[in-house]
Amino acid sequence: MINYNKTVAIIGFGPAGICSTKSSIENGLIPTVFEMSSELGGVWNPSLGKCWDNLTTNVSRYVMCFSDFDYHNDDYDIFPNYKTVYQYLINYVDHFQLKKYVQFNSKVERIQSNSNIVATSENEKDENKNIKITWKNINDNKTYSETFDYLIVATGLFSKPQISTMYENELKHFTGKIIHSQDYKNNENYKGKKVLVLGSSTSACEISAEISMVTKKCIVVGHENSFIYGKLLPSDNDDSKLVPLDSILFQRSKAYEQQSLPKDEFSKLKKQMNLKYCPNQSKEINPTSKIIVNSPNDKTLGFVASSSYIEQVENGSISVYCGNKFTIKSSSMKSITISNCLGESHIEDDIDFVILCNGYQPDLSFFDEYILNSIGYLPSDSKRPVCLYKNIFAPNCKNIAFISFFRSLFVAEVELMSRMITMIFSGKIPYPTEQEIKNGFINRENNKNKNDLPYFLVAGSTVLCDQIAKEIGVLPDFEQLKQTDPKLYDQLWNGYFTPATYRLVGNGSNPKVALEMIEKVNKIYNKLCN
């Protein structure tokens, strides 16, 4: 039965909250959004200061967009600056008139589910009701409460800097300056300085590449040693032509081919790709490389996209101590000792700055202990801070959904999840059965020996999107298209991956806009390739 006019509270108005609001309206729900800041955008909001001046997206703007609204400006860079993304989100919200559903400057302080709310009538005992939200309005400093049928938590993984024991312990005797990556804006303050960057993910690589242009010396220390992919990669058709990495990594035909391979065959293919796109990190190709990755074939390494990091390492501007769990062991004045699990150690003297690129963590302090326990909440776990069914649902919390609590390279996964959640809440598709949740729920205990969980889904992102799309009825029939519209089939199957694919058919479809976006992006792709 379809549930029209049911109310849904949405916490957060970044990309996940924005598409959840639009999806709620599309499916007949009445959304109320609680956004702590005075503006939309989440981490992309310049006023929050979580982005540095030159931060750009890891993937192109052709996939860093929602399924029925593109950037409408061909002058934008292929990898847009964060301010461009922020303006895109503003344009999206204005176009779909979403702002009227948002209560800005509203900090959610407590959420009570129906298990711990005192009901005022028998009707409130219904399991699909009674999510009580208590929030404080920052402007008038008053506290308010309201009850909703459903809740979507869209605050994501980047609420606050990851707590680092190194700051309190190993670096407590360091007399230089320590900052978190969210406080880094540009390389102006680092000219002629000696800087140690702690971390091995994208932010560490991108920041160190930028500051190494002006520093006396830049040292990168990190547990892991990832393969670094350039944001532009050689085209399969012509090595002299460079195309956005997402056009290669997420192409549908390749994604399905990879997905069908046995584990050992997939490992071989992955190794071939790493050799092709990261030759400077291969001992076989470049034995004198300063950033060789030595890893078992079956280990999934972190994924990093950077335009200039490898170049800066190879020309000596960056010294790298990554892999084998390299970390900071101790400090004294401006000297820092680093070591790894093999017993190797090294001392760097005269360090002026330490930049902690150890990531962020979610903040779910508004939940009670029952819900936090049900999702295995561990904010210090950077790879799996919460344990959910399909990264969305928690056991025994039927009217609560989580969105954007996994690391996504583009917004297609998040948008599809928002459509799934709101279709379930509206009764258009069934809620997963208890057995489905039990079978599909992956808790931290199941993965305690898997230390190679990827930060990003990468290889499986396209297939994951298609699986969600099929489940909610918005995936085109590719075999049918192959017969009825060979051109469109070729664009979708062998061309550029685009979220617009999921607006061709089914609930919320907009084939006119979808076809325009698909045609546009494939014209650009063909031009880049040829």
C-alpha cells in the first residue's frame, strides 16, 4: 500500500540530504530537513572551511552530478573546483525548489525512536510512527521537538576531524605547529619550510603535492601505500589521447566483465591495470622508482587520484615513507621519529609543520545507545564506522535509514539509495525482509581479519548502481535496447558512464532530460578519444 503524506525528517543538507529531499517529494512523502549551518552543501559549503582553495573533484563533472540535472556550463573544468560543485548544488536546489523544506541553523540534539517515546495515544504505538526529533535553533537558542513517520540520516562521514592519539601522545613533545587537513587552505604559509604530512589517502597526496611546490622539504608518512592514478588516463583507443579516469574505470561493459571474473583472474587484471596506469610504482617497469608498491595480488589497496603527486615524488620534492604501517613513533622538539612494522625507523629533524590527513569521522551523538549499538557505531573506524544492510538499513530500526555512510566517488550511488529509501518509506516497494537483512548485514566482527577493505568501491561502483537501479525498477533493459535502439545501447554499454541512465525508465523517469545528458556526455567523450 502506498503511503501518501507520510512525514520524513532528513538530517543534513549536503548532496545526500539534497537528493533525499527531492526523492521524498517524488514519492509522495513530506520532508523536513534539519541543517545545522546557515547554508546548503555539507562539506562543499565554503563557509564550513573543510576544503582547501584548489581542491577539485576526483572524478569528472560528467559523473559528479545528479541524474536529471547537469552543470549547464561547458566552460567549467572537467574536474571542477569545490566552489563550482557548491554552485551546482545551489542551482539544483533552486531548480527543484527544495529550499522551502529546510530548517537552517537547526542542530539536532536528540532522536528518540518508538521504542523509547512515551506515546500519548494507542495510534502512536504503530511501528511506522514516532521518530521524535529534538533540535535547537541556533538563531533564537530555543529547543523544539516534532514527531515524524520516518528518518533519513544524511550527515555522512565527514562531520568532524578524526580523533588522533598521535596528537596527544607521539607528538606531545613536538614544538612545531600541528594542523588538521581541514585547516589547510593553500601553500602560502609553507614556503621554505619543512613539512611532514601524515596520511596516505587522497587529501594527503593532493596537499603534499601542492605544498611541495614551495617547501624546503615535504615528507609523507602513511600506513598504506596506494596506487596513484592520474585524473586523466590514456584512452584505450589511442594512448596519446587523455580521458577522465572515470570514463575508463566505470565503463559499463568493462565493469560487468570484471565482475564476472574469478578472484585470481580479477587480481591479474587489476595488476595489469596498475602496471598500465601506474608504471612508476612498478618494480618491474621502473626499479628505481621512489614509490614502488609491493603488495600481494589479492590485496585491495586504497584508491588515490592525483594529477601531480607522482611527479613531485619522482623529482625529489616529496620523500615518502608509506606502507608496512609506517607511522610516527615519537617526537622531541622539532625532531620526529618514524617507524614501521618491520622495525625500520628514520628521524627527520627541523620539522616546522605537521599536517594530519587522517580523515574525518561521523557524528551520531543525537542517537541513543540502543540505535548506536544496533549499527555497531565506531567512529574511529575510518573504513566502516557503521554496520548496515546495503549501507542503508540497521537491524530493528525499520523507520530509519542512513545515506552516504560509505565512501563514494560520485553521487550516483547516493542518489539511487535515496530513491530506494523513499520508495520503501512510501510503500512503492517492500521493505527488506528480516531474513534478507540478516543475510546481507555485514558486521565488523565478520571483517575483523580483512584489513584490506577499500576506501572506495571503485571496481564495483557501476555494477552496484545497476543492482540498486534494477531493484527499484529504473534500470533500462539493455538487451532490449540492443535491438530497438543500438546507438543508445552503445552509448550506455560501451560509452561514458552517466547517472542519467537511471532516468530513462521507471519511477521518477525523465527520458527527455536523460537522453540529452547521455548524448552530450558521449559527444564530449568521443571528442576526447578521437
